Amino acid sequence: MTYQVILPAAGQGKRMGAGKNKLLLELDGVPIFIYTLRVFDCDDSCSRIILAVNEDEKREIERLLAQFGIKKEVKLVSGGSERQYSVYAGVKVLENDEDIVLVHDAARPFIDSEQIQRLVEAAEQYGAAILAVPVKDTIKRAEGNKIKDTIERSSLWSVQTPQAFRTFELRKAHEQALCDQYLGTDEASLVERMGHDVIIVEGNYDNIKLTTPEDLFFAETIIAKRKSLKEKRS
Ligand code: CTP
Ligand code: MG
């Protein structure tokens, strides 16, 4: 089965501190969001790409999509003041209600098609699925700097994107959240509050979200690792 994908890319990148949208920063000569786009451009199961962008970056993004040879048509929509509103701008132009839709942060350029496929299969079977990895650190809950309790780590997951849903269910969850003025940090939280089960598919620790400046060093290491693996194989 094919899927559509919404890629929110309309942030400001404040924590990256680059003075512009972090997604336009280059790694090895290629803008970050282009890495993300390439994965979906090359995936035959991806039938449609919707990219939520800042109005004043539209032209530059269109130019970069052409310059870096993205083959599929990319539907650009104007993002909103919060990530959830940017995703909703994409939800409004979704087609094929019975299809699976993925939402994936453009700021996670190291997603790969194998993980996408496992996620889509889970969403087809269960209706809603997300990628996540087991938490590595011990997590404590505190009030101020005083520890209140230590949370059992074996039940904790660090949540990533993509997150996959049935199209009509994601639309319903977004409309309900808007009605209730509920703002979530991911799509699953909107679908969970509708009473739907959401399944976790174990992902990969490489699928980081580029958020703060040190993440760029991790990103360079991941790119170097992939290059050397590719060279060894050829
Ligand atoms: N995003 C968006 N619209 C917003 C806010 C965020 O489309 N109003 C997108 C970002 O471009 C990014 C993804 O959502 O691809 C995850 O957001 P985050 O990592 O928080 O990026 P920024 O919001 O750009 O960064 P910051 O919070 O540091 O400003
Ligand atoms: Mg943000």
C-alpha cells in the first residue's frame, strides 16, 4: 500500500541559534531538509509529499528542490505559528481518505526506507503507529531540583517521527484538537486522546532530530559512517 507524507519544515530553528531556519543549513554541501526529502523522493511507496514551509522561504525552497533534483512533485503549504498548525495545514490538503499518512519532522534527515516500511505495515495493521527508541538514561521526576521519584525505565520510550495514521483518523484528531484548543507535541498525542491505540515500532538511534548546535556534529558523524559503509559495500 502507498502512503502520503506531511513534512513540517516551517519552524524558526531558535535552539539551533543559526539566525535562520536550521533546515536551510548545509551538511556536506546539501541543505538538511533536502536529505529528508530525498528519502521520500526515492521511496516508491510514497505517493505524495506535502511540505509545510514559512511563507517567506517558499521561493528559496522551491529553488533548492529543483537544484537538488527532487523528482516528485512537492506540494507546498504555508506553516503556522506552532508545529501542530503547520501539520494541520498539510492535513487540509490530504487526499485519499483510506490511505495511510505519515507525519515526519523535516529536521530528522536520517530516516530510512526500511524503518518507514516497518512503520507503514504496523499502521496498516493497527491503524496508528509511531517510531520510538528505548530511553537510555535513568529518568527522574523532580519538583524544582528535588527528586520526587525515579520512573521505571523499561516502560519509557523516546518518541520520534515518522508517525503513521489512517488519513481520516488523523484529520479527525486534528479537528478535535483545534476545537478543544489542545496543543500536543506530536500527532500520536492527538490520536491517543481520541481513544485510539497507537503502536510503537522500535526505530533506530540514528534518527535524531537536529535541534541544538552539537547535533550538527552528530549529524556529520552519521553522514561519515554512512559514506564509509557505502564505500565498503561497493
Ligand atoms: N515546525 C513547523 N512549524 C512550526 C514549528 C516547527 O513546521 N511552527 C517544524 C520544524 O521545521 C521541524 C519540526 O517541526 O522540522 C520539529 O520542530 P523543532 O525541531 O522544534 O524545530 P523548530 O521549531 O524550527 O526549532 P526551535 O523549536 O528550536 O525553534
Ligand atoms: Mg520548535
